[in-house]
Amino acid sequence: MSDPGAGAPFRLVTIPFSHFCEKARWALDRAGVPYREEAYLPLAHAFPVRRAGGRRAVPVFVSRAGAICDSTDILRYADACVPAEHALFPGEPDARRAEVEALEARFDRELGPAIRRIAYFHLLPDEEAMFSVMRGSLRAMEGAGVAPPWWFGRGTFRAYFPVARAIMRPMMRVDAAGAERSMGKLRAVLDAVNERLRDGRSYLVGGRFSAADLTFAALAAPLIAPEHHPVPFPPAGELPAGLRELIEALRGEPAGAFVRRLYRDHRHQKAGLHADG
């Protein structure tokens, strides 16, 4: 995470455990963009997002030019801050760039929503597990200098969470049928990535780290629980059994090992200071 000091010229409005927020955070960190993260819990984020110039969703990156409300647009902003040879999107409009853009868009469209629905399907029925996720993410933010919500504690969580759960379930269609559909979409994406990795390649497209790799790793992270993630996941024993078993299974696939390697080798490195290829 970037320098969260009050003097940072930019702001990133997040739900700290959101995988789309992690996608934006990673790109900004990699580019060395100085920003202050403002972390909120679900539902409590709505007014700060509007105030920052966003609509309803996070992340919202507030720059001198105004608010950027899409994670892909934030990646493109970060690309403008690094040498062209280290950009996440290849500079020339060729076949490689088209492939990176197509994969990044597919992961946003299919993988991100599927992962979110599956994770919430397992977590929302378990108040203690959800408290562990939220408490752990806020502690990680606090360790990086980001003030947690003043009201958050076990007692207030017991009042907040039933209301949040009642709104989140229908809003995101978190039910058994939705989770089953999302598992099918997740399986299709993982199978495609596993197939790409069969030839021993280090990255999804070409010979260096790109927006396709970053997006896949960030969006898959909630069901892979990679080491080196800046917002650590709860210990396995604090997760519902079904979610714990799913994470263990996915970590054992080539795509899971790929996510873990990308976090190990790239998550805390600046663009140009490590081997992208």
C-alpha cells in the first residue's frame, strides 16, 4: 500500500477486502503513485463514494483531474506513470495488446463477480467468519496508517451485520442458485487459465507481467488466499468449512499456484525494479 499520510495528493476509496479494490491498489502501488486509502465497510461506503465523485461501487480513485471509478481505468492511469516497457497494457495496438485486453475484460466480467458471490454465499450465513474478515482487513489498514471506522467493534457489528446481510443478499443475488451459476463461471475461467499454463509459461500473455496477470491474481485472491497479500485473509480455522475446503482445492491447481507466485514475485515490487520478462 502507498504512503497513507495526510499529505498524499490522491485518494483511493475502498472496501479493504474487495478484490476489485485490490486490483486498483496493486496497480497504483506498482507504479509508485502516492495515495491515501480511505477504507469503509459494505453499505457504509455508499456516501463516501458519492462524495468522492463515484456512483455506487468501489474502488474510486480521486486524482487532480477528478474521480476514476473503474478498476481498469485506474490500471490505465497507473500505466501513464511508468516507463512504456513496463506498462500493464502493451503500448502498441498489436495482437498481444488485444489478447491482454480481452483477458482482462473477461476476468472483470466473469471471474470477479463469480468469486464475490461464491465467497459471500459461504460467509454471509456465518456472522463470526464475516466479523473475522472485516476485523482482519481493518487491522491491516490500521497497520498501514489507515484509520478504521470509529464505530467498528464486536458490539456494533452485531447490530450492523444483520442489516448489511439482509441488503447484500438480494443486491448481489447471493443464493444457492446464484452460487451454482457462479461456480460454473469460475470453473470455466480456471480451466482456461490452467490450459494456458500447461506449456510452462511464466505469464498469461507473452514474456512479461501484464494487466491480464495482475487482474487474474487480484480477482482470484479471495478463493486462493495467497501469501503476500496486503490485506491478509483470516486463518483457515476461522472460515466456514465449505469455503475452507474450496480454497484448499483451488490452491492446489496450476492457476492457484500461479496466483501465489505472482503475489510472491510481483505484489510488493515497483515497475521496472523486477524482471517482467
